[in-house]
Amino acid sequence: MCSSDLKYQSIWLMAEGVCVVSGLSYNGKEEDGSVDWTGCRNVKLRRLETATNFGHYIEAFNINTNGWVASYVYKRLKFLNNKNISQFATLAFLSVWHGWHPGYYLTFMNEFFVMKFEAEWNKMWERSTKVKLWRDHPSYNTLTSIIGWCYVHFFLAHCFMPFPLKSLSSILSAYSGVYFIHIFFFVGWPLWSQPLRAALDVQKPEQKNKKSD
């Protein structure tokens, strides 16, 4: 995990602690009668540390900003009827919000490609006939969670690297040192996904519908 990530978490948790002690984070009561003190929470620490995909990470990190942007930017672009355009525009808004350093734009561009990859990966995984057989194995959930956790924490540093480096020269120097691996992995997905689809025996949507009929 990036050191800047840890700094954000530390500040948010300290701020949340102050809000809890002062009573500002009071958020009503749970169904069991216990008090909910999550009104000022900005990080779901357990979810963050056990994330098995980047969707989990985004869900658990900088909660208030993500919630605000989802409500006031992403959802208001619903009339475009295109999730990719809405997501790209939302991430562009976040980039401008942070400033004009190239690192901000590259970081959110990385997020766009990662989320697009995960959306397509999940569809492929659900349609795989081999995966359906693997799910019956008792170790399926454990193994996929471990692999997912390793995937997130390996690529997280690569994707978030431009944010603290900011300048293009520093970013290119850092990325060349790791051979631009995340770019080949995520941007190259349309190429290497084809042999993977064949290996996993992924059904096409129309084939799946015909079998269900």
C-alpha cells in the first residue's frame, strides 16, 4: 500500500475519532438499539484492508467525496445513457478538482481503465462454465479471496503512483522502472482476454439464453 494512502487513512481515522468523542458523528441507532457513530466516517478500514477488487477499495476509501461525486456528478449525467461517458466525466471532474498536475489526471485515468477491466472481467467470470464447476469446491472462496487481495495490493501502487509524484518526468521515470506493467495488463486486456475466454469456456450471452429457454 502507498505511503500517501496510509497518511490519508491516519488523518481520517484521527478526525473520525475526534468527531465520535465530540458527538458530531452521531448517526442515530441501529436496529438492535446500539448507537451508530459512523456519521463522519471517511474510510471503512476492514473493507479496505480485505479488498479483493478495486471496486471494494473505492467503496471503502474517501467515502464522503465519492458519495458526493456520485450524487452530484455521476447520477446527473444519467441522461447521457452511457455509463462509460458518465464515469469518464466524473473522473475528469475529480482530476480538475485536485489540481492541474499531470499526476492527478493519470491516476484517475488509471481508475477508469481498471474499473472497465473489472466490469468486463466479472461478466466473463460469471459466464464461464469452468468457473461454475470451481464454485462447488470448498476452497473456492478462500483461494479467490487470496488471489483478489494480491491483485489489488500489487497493482494499487502502480495505479496510485502518479498522484504523489505529480510531474510527468517523475512518473515516466517510475513507470519505466516497473516496465509499465499495469498499462500492459489493463489497457492490453482486449488482446489477452481472448485466449483467456477460450480457456475458461466463456458462453456468449445469446448461447446462455438459448440454453435457459
